Amino acid sequence: KQEQYRALRDRPFRTRDGVEVALMLNAGLLVDLPHIPETNAAGIGLFRTELQFMVAPSLPKTAAQEALYRAVLDAAGDKPVTFRTLDVGGDKVLPYMRLEPEENPALGWRAIRLGLDRPALMRTQIRALLRAAGGRELKIMFPMVSCVSEFDEAKAIVEREQARLAAHGFEAPAKVRLGVMVEVPSLLFQLEEIVRRVDFLSVGSNDLMQFLFAVDRGNAKVSSRFDPLDVAFLRALARVTAVAGAAGKPVTLCGEIAARPLEAMALVAIGYRSMSVSPAAIGPVKAMLLDLDAGDVANFVRPRLERFDGGHSLRAELGDYARSR
Ligand code: PEP
Ligand code: MG
């Protein structure tokens, strides 16, 4: 199997009927970078900046952050990288940052909420990103955004740092693009407003699933209870591609759901043309893509999302579909 996947390395990310579906990598540390040439991924769709903070014995200094971001951009070369600002809190704990224990950490003071309340931390990180990307394109996205004003506030911080660096004579990035993760369900009902403001969207299916179904993503007893191929979930995901498509804004999906071929097939059917997965998933998902007729699978899935009778998953039917082609 591994041999087979390696043989696909140089084939373009394109379905049998010629639809481009970019597969990108989820990454977070220097050790992940060799996977770019290894898998020939289209870029880094999600760089989890909190990992550097989680493995360090103390808060990483701006220079250390900048050095990492520069190394990532160097390794990616011409390929795009999307940096996600610190997503700490919840299941992601920094041992040196004393946070009060919370009853519901997943719903607590985390990610962009912490970033906006403690702007010093966020400003430092934005500064490190802007400096590392001097002369190059920089893509930044914000995690756990639950309302439009959070993006506006975060954007203001970025703009302030851009002005500050310019005043100090630093080389600016060639372009700065800002986006948000769609992973809190409230954003599904503000898509039209958020999409006008951002340059791109990125669906975090792990958290979106957790919050949409109210199932703890780390608790196997409940997380296995709902299927990502559940019609309700696919409908939510399809809303994102519909609204982003109408606004002409790119959307990527970067949760675990895209790492499994059958799930990825459903995502192509509902309009996803860019997905970001762990390195080991590139081979199997690419093999599926090369063999897929995107138009045909859309015709199979879409009507099933419109008329269905009771909460169930498309897994069995889609599995039959996949085997019959
Ligand atoms: C997600 O929530 O789907 C996601 C990609 O981010 P993380 O797994 O880091 O929360
Ligand atoms: Mg998440």
C-alpha cells in the first residue's frame, strides 16, 4: 500500500472527471516539514501554532516564534501556508500558564477569546508572523470565532501591528490574508456576514462536530455515537461551501473527517475543493480522488441530503456507491 501511494506522489490532485481538489497538510512543528516534499501536498492548510507553546518549558519568545514561522515558510517555498493563531485552553494546556480550572474547558476561556482578552500574547504572535513573512504571502486564521465582531477585533490587532512594523522599517509581507475557522455552530448562522469580511474560511470539523452534536470529541463513549456522515452534519458542511462559493471566497476543511476516504468523498460531493489532513492520510485520500467522478458523486449525495426521513448516516449507501464504481 505504502509503495502504491508513493507511486501517486507526482500525479496532480484531480478527480477522474478533471475537478481539482487540493490536499494540504496539517502541521505544527519543525518535524512535520519534511512531509511537504514527501507527500507533495499542495501546501499547509493548518499550521497549529499552539504546539510550539505546548512543548516549550516556558512561553516562547517572539524571536523563537518568528524563527519557527520563517522555517515553515522556507520549507513550503511557493506553496501556501495557513497559520492559525494560538488555540490554547480547552484540551490544549500550557503548563506554565496558570489558568483557573473551568467546569467546561471546551466551552471556556480559550483560543480567540483568550487572545482578545490578553491582547499582549496575540500581538506578540502577530508581530512574529508578520516579520517572518516579510516579502512573502501571509495567511492567518483565527480559531473558535463565534461571532463576527471577534473577527473585526482580531483584524484590528493585525492592522495595528502592520502599521507598527512599517513605522519601524520592517519589510511587510507581500500580501496578508485573514480568515476564520468555522468550528462553532453559531458561525453557521452568520456565514453571509463573516464571508464578506474574510479572505477565506476553514472548517474545523472536529470541533464543529463536537459542538453541533454536543459530544465531547475526546470521549469515545459519546463521540462514536454520531457519524460525520450524518445528514445533519453534511447539511451544515454544505452550507459553508454554498455561501463561500456564492461570495467567491475559498474554503478549506481541516478536521479529521477529511482524512478518511469515504468521508472525503462526501466532502467532494458537497463542494469541498481543498482539504487539509495529516501526512499519513494524503496517500489513501489521493488514491480515492484520482478514481472519483466528482460530478457523479455529487448527483448521488445531494438529493439524499434534501430528502431523508429521520436522522441517519449516509455511510452504508455511500459505501455501496464506492464499491459499485
Ligand atoms: C478542528 O477543530 O477540526 C481543527 C482542525 O482544529 P483542532 O483539531 O486543532 O481543534
Ligand atoms: Mg478546533
